[in-house]
Amino acid sequence: MASVWSTRADQEFAGQVCSELADDLPDEDLGECLDDAMDMYRMGSKPRCEEVEYLGMVRDAIDRIEEGE
């Protein structure tokens, strides 16, 4: 039973992180899977400084979800 709660808690945490990221990047269509957002991103589609910030924020969110922090 603990694994069910852990999975549910993990899903809720991932949803919270994605929601926070969506608040920080309101003009972006991130979808539900941040790995897909990274994979589908076209380099050079934003000005360089925005691109670095965007990719960093998405990577940080993915890392938070993976680490559970």
C-alpha cells in the first residue's frame, strides 16, 4: 500500500512543480511531460538569453521532480 501512496504523492508533487513552472512561463505551452518539452524545443527559436533561461527553468523543474525536492 505504501507504493500506491508514494506514487500518488510523487504525481501530486510533479503536478505542483509543473504548475509552478507554468506560472513562471505563462506564454509557453509546456504540456504534461517536461522531458517532451525539452525534446521538442527548437534551438534558436528564442533570443539567446531567453533560450538559456527557459531551458534552465525546465531542466531545474525536471531535476526537482526526479529528486523529489
